[in-house]
Amino acid sequence: MTKKQLDESADYLKQKGFIKPEIGIVLGTGLGKLVEEIEDPLVAHYNHIPFFPLATVEFHSGKLIFGTIEGKKVVVMQGRFHFYEGYDLQDVTYPIRVMHQLGIKKLFVSNAAGAINLDFKKGEIMLIADHINLQGSSPLAFRNVAEFGERFVDMGEPYDNSMLDKITKIALRENISLKRGVYAAVIGPQLETKAEYRMLKIIGADAVGMSTVPEVIVANHLQLPVLAVSVITDECNPDDLQPVDIQEIIEIAGRTQPKMIRLFKELIKEL
Ligand code: HPA
């Protein structure tokens, strides 16, 4: 990755009219419907953006959408790149750097996740207050990282406290149950064994998924305040483990997203 490549990616989008977005939003698996709330949308397919990672066949629907929500300019990623698809972590996080280059001042990230904390139920939303990186690598582990910011990024407070407070108040007001916890990112794409679920509980995870942490690390690298939420799509009880059903995960994410959309829209209004 070079600065020139980032400039070219951003310039392509600026020419398309992606001018001065304030907020960047990453929509996770089954959580794409927020794009229907975007007024005057402009669309750029990932495959057309210079230097964007090349999408796999499975991933043809990936696009970046620019427009207005609640009076604010946003740029929304419908679909993300995952480490398990074979991209390296610089590729996975390249879109975050491009959105930053476009000028976003805040980042929202969402994902579907399994509950390790069994007080959390399918269809609930968990605010990510902290995380554990179990992907075995870092999106900052590359030679010329210092050209893009600090190499040794502080991760003592990776999630923006002021946005955490705001969304917590919004959830109370809107009567939406909102949990708060630690998200562990694994590589995947296989799900976890019972022994792994037990380990995740012991090390302090409340939810587990296969994304988000690389993006959050890069947001911190860019000193970009970030808010992240997990939609709980399955309950990972090692003593009563049900076979995973990806269709069910997508369906539960889909059913829960109206709550997430309400929270995000209210938060956008208040920023
Ligand atoms: N494990 C990992 N990723 C997931 C899960 C899970 O149980 N559920 C949704 N994404």
C-alpha cells in the first residue's frame, strides 16, 4: 500500500461526487438495509475503485454508497472484506483508509456475532466496549506503516467513549435493550469448537466473530473515533452446542437490523 494508491482511490470517488462525508459506516453480514435510508445515493462498486482489493465472485455485491442520512453526509460500505476470504489485513482495512482519505471524522462498524456470554440472546445488540484480537496478525504489521501514522498505536481506549455514552442514552430513550461487552475476533471461516468457546469465555470474551477488529485497529491508527456494535445471531453454549446454520445467522441479523438502524440514525442526528 502506498499513499499514491490511497490518493487515487479517493480521487476516483471524489470525481464521482463523494465529497466530504462526515461519517463512515461498515455494514456487516445480513445488516445491509441501512443503505435504504440514504438520500440521494451515489454508488461505487468495489471492483471499479482503483486499488480496492479485487472482490471474489461470492462477493460481487460489495459497494460503497455516498449520500445523506439525518442531514449528514455519510459513506457506507455494503459488504466488507474478511481475512477468511484470503485477503491480507492491509487489504481488509484498505477501505477504512480510503474513507478516512475522503474526510470522515467518525466511523461506525457493525457485525453479526455469536454470544459467549450466555446472558446475551439472539436478536440483541451488544456495544463493543473492548476487544481481543485472535486473528494472529495485525493490519499495522507492514514495512512502511510509519508513513501512515504511529507504528506503536495505543489501544487503551479503542472505542470512542463519547459515542458509547450517546448511543447508550439513545437506546434507553428508544427502549432498545443494549448490552456492552468484549468482542473477540477469530480468523474463521470455520466456527469454533466447544473447547474454543470455553477458552473464549475464560479469556473474557462476551461475543465472537470474524471481522471488525482489524478495521478498529486501523481507525485507531488514523485517530478516527470509532463505534462498533455486534448483532447477536447465535448463542455459543459449549454444553448445548447447536449446529450452526449460516442462513439462520443471516436471517436473525436481518430481523434485528431495524433496531440497529434506529440507533445509528439517532446517533447520526446527535453527532
Ligand atoms: N463464531 C464466529 N463468528 C460468528 C459466530 C460465531 O459463533 N456467529 C456469527 N459470527
